[in-house]
Amino acid sequence: MQVWAFMANTDAAERFQRVLLTNWQLVNRAGTECAVRDLATGLRRRGYRPIVYSPMLGELAEEIHQLGIPVIDDLRKLAEPPEVIHGQHLIQTAEAIIHFPSTPALYACHAWQFWVENPPRFPQILAYTAISETTRDRLVHTEGIDPAKVHIVHNAVDLARVPPRTERLARTIRRALCFTENKAHVPVLRAACKELGIEFGTLGRCGDRVVANPEQELVEYDLVFATGRSAIEALCCGAAVVVCDSNGLGGLVTSQSFARFKELNFALRSLTRSNTAETIVEVVKEYDRDDAERVTERARCELSLDDQLDLVTGIYRDLVSRWRNGGEADVDPSDFRAALIDFLHETLPRMPADNRWPWQQERELLTAGNTRLDAECEALRNEVSELQAEIASMRGQSTFLEDRIDALYSSTSWRLTAPLRWLKRRISA
């Protein structure tokens, strides 16, 4: 694993404040969006002047704006150029570099897949960061980025957002929570918790209940099922964590497994087992309150925003020093032009079937999926209508037969033949 030896904090490296952060959207409260919010907040605390750019603004953008941090959806609004670009997501990072070609840049990769996480290839990008061993492998072994430029900076939690727990973890788990982006595994978790007599709830998209401050609820639970940043948040909020989502089961985070889970961002590569009620019950039974509290203490020490900021601002200083003092600001115009042409070639729209337009393919797949689902829904609606008509017909027949029976019981012949029916029953007996 590459370890950075950061350059000394020279005067040139220290004389900068403006950091431009990019993200593809600031509408939903997802991983990179919350990471940008926390990073901007932390930089401001340390005396930097962060600016956040995204072409799609919403509720989270407003939250960041309310903190006194500029949020823009048009780079032309930025009259004073940034001194460092901290890019997240392909298009927005490239936009920032094209708009401010005289600024050194850092690119952060947050996911193993998804085209928006593809790294841009501009000479202004002097360093790349990955949140885990997995995303580092994507940059180095899939995208061909020079390993000397790739550095792991783990996900982190702003501990200032975490309220104190009202009480210690229970000796035996009483309350559990699923806090994930997906929901396919929720019925299995609910069944396992029911078997164990544990109260079960959901938070986030797995339960269609996204809140602005999940930390306020996480501190009330003994156990949380989560992956990625959500798992780290739960750990720092004092809960025991089972690494788990619809992709599979990783297991309970313990003092022994913490380091490995950390290197894998408590995510994809750690999900090595299947989600079944039996495996979930087996994992939950490993819960130990004292060890869970030790894990929380370690998470708060190793995965805090302050530790992340130490690494990130160290990279900033190194970039600025190299850019100003080491000649790297002298980007060859032909190199920049070649990088720009390559970027445009790879990202501008072409024919719909061109695989260089993954978002077009995704749109076509989603459109086809929606069409299929619409057809299935229409078929189900027709089936429901037919069943409702059949039920109405059967109810009509039932009413008709009940009326006939009532009429029969009320008839004179029924009353007159009653002695004969009684005699028949006696003889049969």
C-alpha cells in the first residue's frame, strides 16, 4: 500500500484557502453527498474557504448553504478561482478542471462500479484517493492509474454530529435497525430478529424513511445492519454493527475483524456469505456488549473526520507546493488539449448504442425496465379487474342462493314436510 511522505509545510503551500469540492448532485442524502457536506464543514472549521459545486441542487445543498458555505450550480458564478480542486465524479471534476486549468486537482473515487466514478485523465490531477482497498484496486488495476498517485483515505464521520447515547448498550440486544440503501434483505432481517425476540426497525432507503440527522436515531439502538459509510456512522454512534445489505452478509464487526472491515470500507468485498435467517441469527448471537463498546472507541479514534482532514489537507499542501515550486504548474498545452479531446470523445453523446455513453445505456435499460413493469402492472390490473368481476358474480350467485334458501325455509311445503324429515332422521339413526 502506498504511503505518502508529505512535503514540509512551506510558506507557498500554506498560502491557500479556496478549495472547490464537486459532486454530481446535492439532492439526496447518499454517501458522497454527506461526505462532501462533512468535508466542507471540517475544512471551514480549519480556516479554509470551501466552495461546493454541483449541477443539481436540493435539500442537502440548502443544508450546506445554511452553514455559511457557498454552493453553486454554475462554475461561471465563481469569480475567484480555487487554489485546489477536490473532485468527486467524472463529469463535474472535468468541468472544474476545464474551467480552472491553472489549478491543481485531487480526484476521489468512492465506488467499485458506476460510470460516474470513472477517473478523469487530466495532467492537472496530481493525486487520486480511494476510500478502500477495493476502490484503490479499481483505480490501479482497472483504470491504469499510476499507483504512486493513489492513496487510501477512508470514509469518516463528523463526531460533532453524534449526540451522546442515553444509556449503555444492552447486555442482550433489545433493539435492532436496518440502515441501508437497498431493501431486498429486509424481510430476512426482520424474520431473524423476530426469532431472537429483538425489536426491529428500518431507517434510510431500505425503509423509505430518509432523515436529515440519522445520528439522532442511531444512538438509540443496540445493533445496526449496515454497510459502507452507514456502518461507520452506526459504529461511531455506539451501536454494534453487522455488515450486511442485499449483496450479502459480512458479519459482526468485532475487535478482531475491525481492521479488515475498515480496509474494505465495511462493504462489497466483505460480503462473503448469503443472507438467510439462519446465518443472520448465527451472527447476531456473537454479540458481546463489552467488545462492541471497544469497537466503537476504536472507530471513533480511527474513522473521525479530524483524522480524514489531516490526510486530505496534507495532500492539498503537497499538491500546492509541487504546483507552485516544483514546476508542475507548467502543464504542456498540448497535453491538456489531448486530455480534453479524449474526455470529450469518451463522454459526448454519440449513437444511442455507443458503449462510451453508459448513462445512455442506463437510461435505455431503465426505460425498458419501466416499460416492462408498466406492462406487468397493466396485466396485474386486468387480472385484478377480472378477479373482482368474478368475486362480484360469485357474490351475486351467493345472494341468489341465500334468497332461494330463505324462500324454501319460509315455504308452506317446507313446514308441512317437517314431520317427515324428522321421522327419516330417526329411522336413519
